[in-house]
Amino acid sequence: MKNKIFFRALASVLALCLILTASACSRKQKETSPKPADTPAPAAAAEKEPEPDNPDTDTAPEDGTTAGSEAAPPSDSEPDTSEEPEDDFPLPDDTGEFSIDLAQRLLSLCTGHSRDGEAAVLEAAGFEIVKQEHYDKTVQDPSHTCAYTVGERQVKFNGQTRPVILIAIRGTVGGEWYSNFDFAPSHAADTAFAENFLKCAQDVYDGTADEIDALEDPVIIICGHSRGAACANLLGMLVNCDYPADSTFVYTFATPATFRGDDGEFECGNIFNVINPCDAVTYVPLSVWGYYRPGTDVVLSGDADVKSRLENAAAMLGGLSPTIPSYYEDRHSLTGPGLAEDGVGLTTYELMTALCAGLTDEGGMGAALSGGFSLPGMENISPDSDFAPLFGLVGQVSSGDGTSSMKVLEEHMPSTYQALLAARAALSGNH
């Protein structure tokens, strides 16, 4: 195939596999109920912060999710503590009950993108910003952390006025693409977690514990999109170990897979993962490796043909790398079939990080999906290479002008999730 078409198709691997952003292969919806949380939370890891300079990321602000769509901003005057707060942020009485209305609101509250943008949407919803971390990460910083914002306000919950602390976790920016691909830094075959996302969750857990503990009987709300969703999913498991699950809401959107152990050891009945089955991000890390999303998957409507193609792509990736060690260590030949005996080939992990490099360049996601970057040394890949069938499948969704590739990316965007949630709400006739 011509180089231009090849690189366009290669770039689409990124979109098809959330650019292998460590998500989850197609998995059946799980009906979960509260379970005993008798497993201690893993130890934490902290990192330093930074600011996004690449606008083409998976959390760019979306139309229809502006601050103006939220509740009115808080009054400039000091609130009268003798009065009950206006019930402008209603919560379900049961944290184990999924609410479309709450899901729509929380999705808009975790996709403000920048430090200022996130602060604006939370403040418009009546929250006071008490902490913001990791928004100034540089493109060169691949650390396993997520940018997050913490807000506080009063709410009515089960007939009582209580303080609420909301933790909104941002999706991928800059060098975080490298972290997304490195889901098991230990390369261990028996790791129970997606280790990159666990480190993110531990960092947020440690960074917010003081704020939670400072409040009297707080309601805790955790939400995130994409990379932030994976972090939120595991953060919910950790928080449930130390705080009441019946006062904690966890909503994640476009969620990668995060866990391959026994979630019966954790409380997960209050964790809801909102999934678009046509979103490539939700198909990795692969289910063939045993990964899934703890909690309840709320699967929205989607095109059956697109879903089938994504499942086929995930199956091909599983064939290339059937185990976690093989993903990191098996070097496939680029000039013929099978593994590279001369060591000249690529591992699947190296291929994905090479693609990732294009996302951190000036053109970012948009340039990658329209064929605006190339991978030196891969122009003459053989059609007999183990990677060739995957490229061929990916090429089927890459049109000459890149519009099909962009459509794949659009399936991952917050605006698409908002539209699918609205459609589900209209169909069900309730929230």
C-alpha cells in the first residue's frame, strides 16, 4: 500500500484501540451488589504536576457541556447557615441506584479540560474549589498521575443537609499517552490491576484524604472520563475501603478496563461505568488478558457493525499478544511472518508507544488521525508481517480524508456520551 494510506491506517490503530489507552475489551454488563470491603487499599504513589499544551486530546471541551448548562453560580454573599440550601443538586437516595440525570451532570463536571475550565464548571454548579493538581504536566512528563479538581458544597441527601466533596478527574493530555500504553510497568503476568491507573488512583486518594477527613459525615462523589474514568473506577474501590459506600457515588465515562482480580474482595455496588460500545477505548487492556471494569457497566446504544469491527480488532491484538509479558517482550518481524529472530522487529508495546509519540507532537490527535505524522523505518513493512492483518482491518475505517478515523474518535468524546445518555433517558421516560 502507499505510504500515505499506510500511515493513515496505522494512525487509526490509535483511535481503534484508544490508541491502546489501556481500556477494556468487550465485556458483558455486570449486575453487582454491595460486597464486603475487607481488602486494604494498596499503598499510594505521588507525583508532581503540569499544564496541557496539546489541545487535541481526548478531553477537549465539548459542545453542550459548558458551564452555562449547570446550576446557577453560588451567591457572592456569605451563605446563611441557618437556612437549608436550595436543592439544585439532587442525588438519588441510594448510591447503588444508577441515575441518568446524575450521570449527565457529572459528565459535564469532569470534562472541563484545563485548570481554569474545570474550576469554571464546578463553580457554576455551586462548588467551592479546594484543590487542583497536575494540570501543569509537560508533554515530556509520562508520570502515572491524573489531573484532578476537588470541590465542596452542601447538598440534601436522604432528607439531610450534608457536605459533599466532588473529585473530578481529567482525561489524557500530552505525555500521559505514554502512561496509557504502559498498563503493567512490572510486566508481571499475575498483576491484579492495570498498574498505571492504580498509581493514578493512589495519587488522587492520598491527595484528597485530608479534604475528605476534614468534613463531618460527607457525601463523596467521584467522576472521570477516559483516562480519568479508569482512575475514578479504581479510586472508587479504594475509597470504599475506608469510607461508607452508601454515601459515595462513583460514575465513570468511556472507561478503560482496570482490574483482573476478584472484585468480590471490594465494595463495588456504587460504581457505574457508562460505556459506548462503539468507543475503542473501552476495549483495552484486552479481555483476553483477564481485564474488566469493577462495578456495573451501563452500556449505551451503538452501531452493531462498528461494535463487531472493534471486537475483531481487539481479537487480533489478543492474537499478537496473548499475555501481558508477550505484549512487552515478543518482538514481531516487520519483514516476514512470526517473531523477529534478528531482533529488528517491534513489540506490540513499542508499536503503540511509537504511535503515541505522534500524539504528543504539535499536530496532536487531529494530525495523527489524518495521517499527519509518520513512523521512520516502517515504510517497507511486509504484508507477511504479523502486524499486517491488523493494519488492514484498521485501514477499512480510514477514508482518504481521514473523516472515518475522526468518526472513530468522535465515539469517545464527551458530547457523544451526552447524546447517548439523553437518548437513553428519552427512551426510558425517566431519569
